[in-house]
Amino acid sequence: MSTLGDFSAKRIDGETVSLKDYEGRVVLVVNTASKCGFTPQFTGLEAVFQRFHDKGFVVLGFPCNQFLNQDPGSDSDIAQFCSLDYGVTFPMFAKIDVNGPDAHPLFQHLTQAAPGLLGSKKVKWNFTKFLVGKDGKVIDRYAPTTKPEDLVADIEKALAS
């Protein structure tokens, strides 16, 4: 079975990095969008990241334009938007597909490891969240409607294990 560390991804600045860099940490992987009704969740994601990053927690944001073209900008536009409008300091990655034949291998893995409602292997919408333990294995999947602050107890539990 794969773990987070088995994958690599291109950061929003264009550099490809191994996700092994996040081994030993609790990770929240989120597909994001800049023009979505859930976009204000960037504030909550940043707050949770700030609260727990010194304890070994990180948020990884993956912009996606597959849901009603709600992230049409370039990677540099997205980076600027996230930084200026929401003060995002957690790692953001280059825009990817999360569903379909061109889905990023990480999201193929995440959706297999933690299927959605009724066993769906697809990401339903922007701001679907996957909590990954220190061992790189998926702990749980959360709906776009789940606010980042509602994950605090699960994050604390994962950090304690």
C-alpha cells in the first residue's frame, strides 16, 4: 500500500518536490479553488496550520480547476491570490486534476484509500480534505462543507499517536 511519501508534486513555484519531505508529520491535503463558495476556508486552513505546525502538522494545498472552472488563473496568479487575500503560508502546489484520466497520482491514491460517500472514488468538489497520519497513511476524508476548525480534534488525535 502506498503512503504519502511515495509521491512527488510540483510546488506552485514550479519546483518538483518529494512528498517524503512530509514524512513523520500529520498532513491535511486539500484541493483548493480561488473562486468557489468555499474559498473563505483558506482562512480556517491557515489558522489550523498556524496552530499546529510547530507540533508537526502541515496543510498542503492543491489548486484544481475541474469544478465549474473555479480556479482559472495561472499558478502565479493563484499564489498571489492566496498570499494577498488570505495570508496563506502553508505549502501550495501547482494546479492539478483530481479526477479523471489525468488525475494526479496522489489524488488517485487518496480517493482509493478513503472513498467518498457511497464508495465514490471521485473528489466531489473543491475543498475536499484528506487527513494523513505521521506514517503517511490516510486517516480520513472530509467533505467540502467540513470547516477546517472542525478537524481540530482529529488533528490533535493524529498528532498524539
